[in-house]
Amino acid sequence: MKRTFGKQAQRAGLALAAVGVFAALGIGAAQAAEFTSADITIEPRGEDAGGLTCSWRETGVGPSAVVYYECSAGAVGALKACTYKNRVIYNSPTEVDVFKDVTGEHGAVPFLALNNGRINGSTTTPIPHVEVPEGTPELCTEPSVEEVVAVRWCNASLTDVTNNLVGATVGELFQEFISGVGTVPSCTDLLASP
């Protein structure tokens, strides 16, 4: 009986040691995907100025897993004006473009998890472009250029669509790049627009 108990104790000790090693390495233990941090902002400068940027860190998605993320908004309003050398042309026309259900040009974007099941990512959803019908006069004349001078994003969210998890939501984000040009409608008005 002593011998049997000793072997059972030895086997139990080995099994517990193996579980400890697997847990330390993250092997064999089921992990649930979760966002450990997430943020939604407006891109301040550069080619994507005014775009909606979602940044995050998600863990527990599994080693080398492909996860799709969507950085979207219920509506966006972009105030455009005519500028020349970063200055608004005095008395030039302005225009507000309104877009609803904005998800980016390609929808959800794929990211590959590291071997430890973590994804650190960032994606920017640009302000959509308006298709101007042929023959429509341009807003600006040369040498001025059409530029977004203020933008308002409404009901923005970052979603892991693969695991159906919401990482962050923001009711309203507003950025004015050049002040005193005009106004962008409120989120109430943008969301109610046709």
C-alpha cells in the first residue's frame, strides 16, 4: 500500500508540475478574447487628417489568429473650405458633406495575432469622398484647394467583428483644423439627416 500511494503521489506531482508549465506558457488553458485598452480619436495631420483612428490592445485571441476589426461611425460631417498655403481664402464658399454609417473603404480590417494571442493595432477610417457629377462647378478655383477645415464624428465604435466584442465607443468627436470658417452640424442633426 505504501508503494502504491508513493507512486500516485509522484504522478500527481508530475501532473501538477505539467499544468503549471502549460499555464506559464499559456498552452492548453482556454483564454477569452478581451480588450485591455482601446481608444478612438481624430487623425490630426497628414494624408488622413480628419479620419477616425481606432487603436487597441486585445489579448486572448489565440496564437496566430486572424481577427477582423471595424472602426466605424453612425455619421460624419466634414466642413470644406478653399485654402491656399494653409489659410482660408476670404469670402470663399464652404460646404458640409454628411455621410452616414461610415465603415471605411474596405469594411473590417484583418490583423494577425502574435504567438502569445495578443494584437496591438491601429486603423484609420478616412472621411469618405463625394462623387461629383460631371459638369458640376468646383467649390474652389486655382490656386486654392478644397480642404477639410473641421470634422465631427458621431456614435463611433471599435469592434472585434470576429469575436463580436466592442472595444470602445464615443458619442461625439469634433476637431477644428482652421477656426472661424463655419460650423459642422451637431450629432443630433447629422444622425437625423437623410
